[in-house]
Amino acid sequence: MKPMFTAMKNSVNWYFEDLDKKIPRDRMQAYLQQTSYGNRDLSGGIARYWQESSLKISSVEQVQLLKAFYTNQFGFQEKNIATVKEAIHLDEKSGSRLSGKTGTGAVNNKDINGWFIGYVETKEDTYFFATNIQNGDHSNGSTAAEITLSILRDKGIY
């Protein structure tokens, strides 16, 4: 299995921190501008800006970004888009394909922010989602995923 796939599946933050350190700050800022990623704020430091730090994004912005990524409106190399799509593939059933990624933000070893973003591809359509839960008990990616999967089941999407 490719290192990135393992890192994505297991949320190996140090792997992504190391990648970030290899990208010049001005290039990283240009990518954030190109993709209109949230508030585009890297002031929290190149290795930590995305971990409950300076970079912020709303659920609506997250869905807009994911949809634009999915259709490659950013003009990235198609092989890179395909690799990320493959890395976030989670499950398939009844002709539908679930892809996504959880995330958990913690402060002082307490989970305060849980995300699950992704999409479901069906024969008829592609459904994009972003679930964010904050500041309650179990505010983590696993709980956000449970909530999302329950909604997708109730809506007959997945």
C-alpha cells in the first residue's frame, strides 16, 4: 500500500506535516488561494496551521471545495486527483460508492472538533457532504461519520 494511503486511512498527522514542510510557504499560500480554501490563513505555522490553529473552513465551503476538487475545476493533474479519490475510498454497496475522510481536532487532549467530509457516487448522482460537530462530548471524526452515515441511510442515499 502506498504511504499516503496508509497515512490517510490512519490519520498519520506527522506524515502530512512532513509533506507540508517540503512545500515552500508561498506555494502553499498559492494553493490555498487557487482553491479558495476557507480563510486561507497559514499564520499558525506551516506544520500546524490546519490543526485547530489559524486555517478555518465552514461546512458549506468544505462541500464547495470537495465538489470543485471532484470535478477538477482547479486544473490539477488528473493522476493526482485520481490518487486522492482512491485514497479516500471507504466502501461500496448496492452499486453505490462511499468516499470520505474523518478528522478530529483536539485542544489540551480533549476532542473539540469532529469532521466527516466526502461523497457518495450512485448510478443517478453524486452527493457531497460535510459534517462538523464541535465542543460537545464525542466531538470527533468517528461521531461525525456515524451521524453522516445515519442521515445518508435515512435519505436512501447510502
